[in-house]
Amino acid sequence: MTTRDNGTVERDNKDIAEQGIVFSPIGMIRSEHQEAGRTPIQPIYAGDCPGRVELFPQFAEGLRDLAGFSHLYLLFHFDRAAPARLRVKPFLQDVERGVFATRAPCRPNPIGLSIVELLAVEGLVLHLNGVDILDRTPLLDIKPYTARFDRVATTRNGWQDEVDDATAGRLGRRSYDIKPR
């Protein structure tokens, strides 16, 4: 660490890496999904998948005014992810890609992000739709989706533009539609 003349402290990369970062869950995500291989891979393919957030009581005040939003970002810990890999084969293709060019869960910091529909707030429970998250996943944070700030009209989708919508939909739902034996 270096202290500047104005009294501010500047940390270098080594200080940050050695210190680490610690998060604690604020609640639990509940869903019908028990197996990763039978869970839709993205919220767009989980439109008919209900779920809920069960927030821990000490965070109750944080839910104030949330009911006015239609969609939420859920940030969560991929607590059952495979060990981190820097190259992965994404679900849309059989080609290795850099993990940061994918949404694969086997990341150096296994943090997941999903946009879900908020149906209702009932005490400490958020009722949701479009949940593509395994049951009992630790929730790290909730943020409201706001079209004014978050919607991007024109985007480039990198290698994903090589995959047609029908193929992406079939692969994205995995075996969610198939009933277990």
C-alpha cells in the first residue's frame, strides 16, 4: 500500500489479491431444480419455472420499495460448480471459449447472475418466475432491473451470433421438458 500526499491510500494488485474478498449470503434461492443437467441454462429458457427468494430476517428492511419493480437481478454463489477453468465448452457450441466470454459456472469467482420476474413480495419471501437456478443456492445480492439504465438497444453477441435461435432454445432448456423416469 502507498499513502499519497493528500492522505488517500492506494493499494496495488498484490495487496488486493492477498487480502481476498469475503461475501455472506443474504438469503436462499428456492426452485424446483434439483439437478444441473435438468435445469434451463438461462432465464430466457426458464420462463415457466417458478421460484422464490427466502431472505434472512436481518435484511428485511432492504426489501422496502422493491415490489414496484417487474424484474430483478439475482447475484448468487454457484456453490455446486465444478472447479474453475479458464477455457470451457459453452452449451451453445462444441468449441472451447475463454470462460469470461461465457456464462459457465466454473469461474475463478463462482458468481452467478440471473434476471428474473418479480411476481410478489410477501414478508421475507420474493415470489419469482423465470428461475434458472438450483434449489437452495446462496443469494449474495438483489438489484432491481431498470429499463431506463439497463436496456441496451444495439449489442454485439460475439461467438453467440453464430448460433441460431431455435438451436439456442433447444440447448438452453436442456432436458427440463423431459420428465424423470
